[in-house]
Amino acid sequence: MPVAAPLLLSALMFAAGVYGVLVRRHGVMLLMSVELMINAANINLITFSQLLRDPVGNIVVLFILAVTAAEVGIGIAIVMMLYRQRSTVAVDDLQLMKW
Amino acid sequence: MIVRQIAFWVLAGLSAISALFVVLTRNVVHAALGLAAALVAAAGLFILFGAEFVGLAQILIYVGAVVILFLFGIMLTSTAPGRPVVDNQQKGMAFLVAVGVFVVLAIGIVAAYGRRPLRLEVAFATSGLGNALFTRWILPFEAVSVLLLAALVGAIVLARKD
């Protein structure tokens, strides 16, 4: 297979994530779109790890997995806070810091 | 070799379709399950590309922990009856931006790599990754463990009732 194939898959997944972040109102769905973009980056790293025969890409992906787990935990906690205080999960109802 | 080619195209197609499904469906639970499918297919790709440990870690962490966390988040914040919150009104513009991002990335990728083949020859042994993690990468490794602890404490502080 050409190198471009997994890279194009990654680009498609990243574009889907961008679309989701711009369109979604539901806080949890917004976080899912961010996950898609992170996963696109992981596919790129693994592909180049194989292409360059260098294990550093694998190690960086392991770190990204750990940081993503932390990010999702905090994100879900924030969405639950929002739901408890405002009874909504729509992120565009959050205008508290808008002048 | 032909088996690997077929496996690659099947996994890549599954991953792409699931990723598009995640951002196009109007049902929150379906989106979470689509995300699980996309991540499992990506883990299969990782294993195919010789990153066996990373692929299995992806299944454990993403599908085992992150997607379950999403499902819990959806269940605990079920919205009241009324209009469902899914998308906002900027669909057209967002579609243009997303297509623009994809086209720019695709032009760059094709210009840089064209038809250069990717040979699947190297399998990265888990022992080698472990050695690297605990020697050269020990400082980032410890930093990540502190980050996870901070995230744990932060999530508890945010989510507790007081």
C-alpha cells in the first residue's frame, strides 16, 4: 500500500473531528470530536514510526493515550458540573464570561 | 502480504466510516458506539503496523475506559424532554471549513509522498518499548503519572457535591 493511504485516512478523521467541534452543541459529543482529532494524530505517528523504523512514534502515542485519559476525565466532570448547575449540556449556553 | 493489504483496506474503511458516523449521527449514544468502532479499527491498524503494545493499550484505555466514561456522562446528563440538543446553526460553514482542512492536508500528503510504498517489516517489541520508557523517557513518564494524579484529584473536586 502507498504511505499516503494511512495519512489520508488520518486527514479524513481529523477533518471529521474539526466538523464535529464546530457543529456540536452537546458537551459530550464535542469531547468525542476532540478524541477523533487526537486519534488522527496517533495514526500519523504510528505510520511514520513504521516508515522510519523508529520506535519513538510508539512511545509518543503511549504518552498521548495517558494525557487523553486525563483530558476526558476532566472534560466529563466539567460537563456534569454544567448539567448540575444549569440543567443543560449545550455548550453554547455557556456565556458567563462573555462581556 | 496480500492478506495484510486486505486487512489494511478493511480496517481503514471501517475506521473512516465510523469516524464520519460519529459526527453525523443525531443520537448521542450511537455517536459514542461509533467512536468505539472507529477506535477499535484504528487499534487494528496499529497492530498491523507493528505497534502491538500500543494497539492493545488503545483498546484497553480508549474502548475500556474513555468510551465507557462517555456513556456514563451521557447517562448522568440525560436532557429533559423538549428540543434535543445536537447541532448548532453553523453547519454549512463548518462543512466548508472541514472540507478545506481535508483538501489542504490531502494536497500536502500527496505532494510529499505520492505513490511511495509503505513496507510493513518492523514489529516493535514490547520489551524494547519498556526499556526505552524506563531509561530515555523516564522523565516524561513520571510527569505523565503526576498529570494523571492531578487529573484524578481535579475530577473529584469538580464532580463532588458540596
